Amino acid sequence: MTELSIIMPTWNCMENKRNSLELVLFSIERQHISKECIEIVFVDNGSTDNTLSFLKKWIDSNRPRYGNLQLCMNPGELNRSKTRNIGVHAATGRKLLFMDDDTILTDEDTLKVLLNEFYAKNSFFCGASRYWTLVEWEYNLIRQLILNHSPIDEWAFLPKGISRLTGNRDLQEFTFIGNFGGLMKDDFLKAGGFDAERFPARQEDVELMYRLLLKQFSFKLLFEKVKVVHLTHPMTGDRSGERQHWFKEFRKKEQEEGYYFCINHLFGVIEDYGNYQPVLKKIQH
């Protein structure tokens, strides 16, 4: 019976991310856990490269070993929130793990640790140590490093930096709930899922975490127990305006709810609070 559903959105990852999806699935294959209890729900957001053909072939080859494998489609515009929600509604497992198509599991006991220690009713988790590769990473080299159990520090780095604007850490050394985090499926549905209308592309992770905390969910931080590696890919164009837009939109939501989320928009620091626990602070008018 399927216990864990991994929700994995994807879009042109074979072309834009140099076959990152193959390496992600390779890292899942090496997990020390029965694949019969795992379901992977792929949700394609309109790929035009060979991502779909690769996935269909991979699913056909691996279906007998897994509890379930699904390929869903988001026929509309690119919308990260909607894509993940589609995956959840198709999922058959009681436990959800959101995972990006460029996130590598380096420890072969990662899924076992998550299942044994982090799932609980009215609780959610994220904040794994998020290592980054150089932009110029090579497929064959990364695959060999995974095979050889090479230490992460030899081929990726954990970014830590201070924003000159705010004085806070501003680099993505933690995972958010969307790129690597999870909770029980029933809790996700009761919370309303990702907000695909107001936050279709950015701040959707922070907004969901904020909403779960408003509903008195407990939070479990993965940082000391789980490490993942993000296969870095080039960013094109100036996206600072886009980021600023969604950051301001989230700030508007905080004003509407009356609580400030004590976490910066890149999960680089949780302001003035110990143990990296995100908390809500009532806004004083």
C-alpha cells in the first residue's frame, strides 16, 4: 500500500536543467526503503523538450517496482501552486513530500528518516540543509559522485551570506515546503493547499507555511537531520522586479491577517528567534 506520495512538478527540465530529473530519480532509486510504499506523482507544466518522452519511458520501466507512478498534466499557464495542487489531488498516499526536479537526495536513508521521524497530524516540515552546485555542473560527474558517496562539501556548498540591505542572512540555505518539505495529505487539503490564485509563482511556500502556523500547526525543522543538493541552473534576465512584486503581495497579506511572519522571504533567517523556529508576531498598529 502506498504510504508516501512524492509530488514532483516539472517543466522542460531535460533541456533547461541538463537532465536534472534523471539524477533526481537516480537518487530516489538508491534510497534504503521499499519502493512499494512510495508513489511518485509527476506533474508536467507543458514541457516542449523531451521531458515527457523520458518520463513515459521511465514510468513504464519502473512501474512494477513502485507502489504507484503517475504522470499528470497542468494544461494551463505556468503556475507552481496549481501544479503542486494537481499532484496532491491525484496522490494516493497518506503522507506528502514536495520535491523539485533538481533536488538530489545524497543520504540513502533520507526517506526512511522522514517517514520515521517527521510526519505527524497537524504538523509540517521543511528547512533541510540546501547545498548548491556550481552552475557548470556535469551530469556524468554528479552521477559518479552520488555513486561513490562523495562528501557533499567536495562538490556543493551550503550558502551563507548577509544582506547589506537588511543585515539578515539572505541566501537559500534552507528548503521551503514546496521544493523539499511535507505534511499529511488530509492536513494539506484541510488547509486549502497552495494558493494558486493569489500566489501562483513566488512566495507560495512562505504563504502556505504562514497559513499553517495561523491554524496552529507545529513546525519541524529538517536542517540538522536532512541534507539535499540543488542542481543549480543559470537564471536569465533580471527577475528582481518579479521577486519584489510577490514579496510586497505577501506583506499585504500579513497586514490583512494582523500577524507578521518572522522569517525573511528567502528563509535565510528567522528574525530574533532561537532554534530557527518560524513564529507569528502580532502587528502593532
